Amino acid sequence: MQAVNLEGLTLDARIRAAFEFIDGSSARFTAEQIRICEIPAPPFKEQERGRYFAARFNELGLSGRLQTARAMSSASIAVKASSH
């Protein structure tokens, strides 16, 4: 296993910018997590939450498509980055 130079990482402007973005977005991330958790999603009945994720992914420029399993009523989402 290769050692990581943490000091070097903290000096990298891209890493600092990423941490500043995360720190500045904490309230937004928390609000989004609360919104996700408020969507009812009991086992095998996750369609509503799946639709929310698909819509959010589409808003973010990702291709979100809801796929419902045939054998179960649970839902999954296929995601891929779209090229803009």
C-alpha cells in the first residue's frame, strides 16, 4: 500500500476548493437528505423515492431512468452522465 501525502493534498487548490464547496453546501446537503428520508419507501415499495431520484438526476444533467423489477415491486435507477 502506498502512503498518501496529506500535506500535499491540503496544498492542492482543487482539493481546497472541493472542501470549501462541501463546507458551504452543508445546509443544502442536509435539506436534501431530509427530503429524501421524508419520501415513504417501505421495503419493495420504493417507487416514489425512485421517481424522485430519477427526476433529481435529470435536473443535474444525468440520465435517470426508473426500472421496476418484474419479480418484485422494488425499483432501481439506471444512471449515466449525459454529454452536454
